[in-house]
Amino acid sequence: LVFSFLKHFHDGRRAQQHIENSWKQLESSKRRFERDCKEADRAQHYFDKMDADINVTKADVEKAKQQAQMRHQIAEDSKNEYLTYLQKFNKDQHEHYYTLIPHIFQRIQEMEERRVGRVRESMRVYTEVEHKVLPIVSKCLDGMTKAAESIEPKMVPTAKSATARPGDRLNGFENGKTQLFNFTGEDYSHLPPEQRRKKLQAKLNDINKDIQKEMDQRDALTKMKDVYIKNPHLGDPDSVDPRLEEITQSLEKLQLEAHKFEGWLTEVERKLLEKGSESQRRQSSHFDSQGNTPLTNNYGQNRERYFIIMSVGQNEGTISMAESEMLYVIEEDKGDGWTRVRKNEDEEGYVPTSYIKLFLDMNAKGAMTYI
């Protein structure tokens, strides 16, 4: 519609310029005709004056006569030219006001009719869509109203969280390890050291795989760009640059992530080595002082020292334990302060080594723990 309007506008401007040029030509020929008529009248008066004067020679009279005739001929030619331009202007004016302009206005009117028709169709479609949507909106509003009416403030106390109140804490057994059950993080610091080391190593392996994958893609794109440079008809070399830039940025991020996890992994491995050395020293000192006496002999005297009730483990790899509970040892403490145990034949996990007492079950094929 905009293109059609501009086309009709330019057509109208051209028609207006044509009629204006025709009017200017008519005015110019009219002024020239008036000037030539005046010149012819003056030449005729001069001839009449010379012809009436008896003192003027015949040659001068003849010259004046020829001049008058020439001026009359020029005036006649100007008259004919003026009549030609007048007829042309009348024709152009008639065509302008009775043919060109009405035709342009007719096309503009048709264009406006099409525009109005489209507006009418748009309004009709809009109303149809609104009629179809209104029932759905009405149902949604009815549902919201019912939901709002069903809200009962007195139901809030019955839907409270079932979080238990914390019990009394036992002095002397708070070594800070229970804090591992209260938070999680990207560095897996909520896990036991051995599990944390495994998780960090697995995460680092995944990052290294991603780095290798990105490097392979970068090498492939670099080769493709070289091929495009040598054979421009195969493709544009510059089209590869945006993807190469993305891969470079991705590699930088992955390398930073790998460096971060390598630092955490080094830290946890160092702590494991330190705790392993400390555990060996404690075990050596214990057997030197106890001799070959079984651990079960002192259990009755030290029961209160090893009593603790752990809450249900919410962190990955840990399990709950209670007083006087029998647990089977699956994996001994590796120096990280945690022992892997099994209970109920199907539940396995880690428990703090400092909270358990080990003894040998003669009827079983392995060590057991007694809490």
C-alpha cells in the first residue's frame, strides 16, 4: 500500500509539472505576440507618416513600406505561434483535469478501499479470536477464584515443616565433622575426604574430556580455514573465525575450571596423607599400650565414651547410626577419619571413625563395628 501511494503521488506531481510547463510556454508566446504587434503598429504609423510627407523621397517611402510589411509578417507568425500554444494548453488542461487527475484519484481511492478492507478484515479476525479466547480466559479466572476461595488460613499450622528441634549436644564429641552434613558446595566439601577426592577426580576427568573435545574442534576448524584459504571457491575463510573465537573462549573457561578443581584435589590429597600418617601413629601407640588384649575387654568400661546418635544422613555417602548398633566394616579408615560400613544387609555408607569402636566377630568372616 505504501508503494502504491508513493507511485500515485509521483504520477500526480508529474502531471502537475506538465500543465505548469504548458502554461509557461503559453504565457511566453503571448508576450512575444504582444511585443511583435506593437512593433508592427509602430512600423505602420511610420510608413503612413513617410507616405504623407511630400518632401520624402520615393526610396525612403519604399523602405518604410517594406519595414512595415516585415513587422506585420512577424506579428502574424507570433499570432499563429500563440494560437498553437493556446490550443495545446487547452488540450493539456482538459486532459489534466478530466483524464489524468481523475484517473490518479480513482487509483488512490481504490487503494484506500483495499486498505479499509484489510482493516475491516483484521478487526473481524481479531473479534473472532477474542470470542474464542474469552471462554478460556473466563475458565482460568473462575479457577483462580475457586482456588482463592479454597484458601484456609487455619490450615497453615497443619502443613508446617516437619523439621525436628535439635537435641542436646554431647560435650567432648564435637570435633567439627558433623558440620559436613549441613552444607554442600561445588568443591564437594560436604563429603568425606576419600569420597571428595573421588568426586573431584571424576569432575576433573570430565573437564579434561571437554577440553580435548574443544581442542579437536578447534583443530578441525583450523584445517577447514586453511582449505578455504587455498581454495576460495569452497567457502569463505572469514566465516570460520566466529566459531574459532567461541571455542577459544570456551577453552579458557574450561582450563580455569580444571585449574580450580586441580587445586581442590591437591588439597584433599594432602589432607589424606597427613591424616593417614596420624592414624598410623595412633594405632601404633594404642597397641603398644594395650598389648594383645582384645578390644572387647574394655568395651563395658568405655561405653559412654563411644556413645553418639547421628541424625539421618542427608549427604551423599553417609548413613545414620545409633547407640549399640552393630555394623559390618567394608572399608577401613584410610586416614581421612571415615570408615565405610554396612547395616541391614543392604545399606552402606560412611560413618566417623572416632565415634565407633572396633572388635573382631569370631562368627563372621570379617571385622565388625560396635557403636
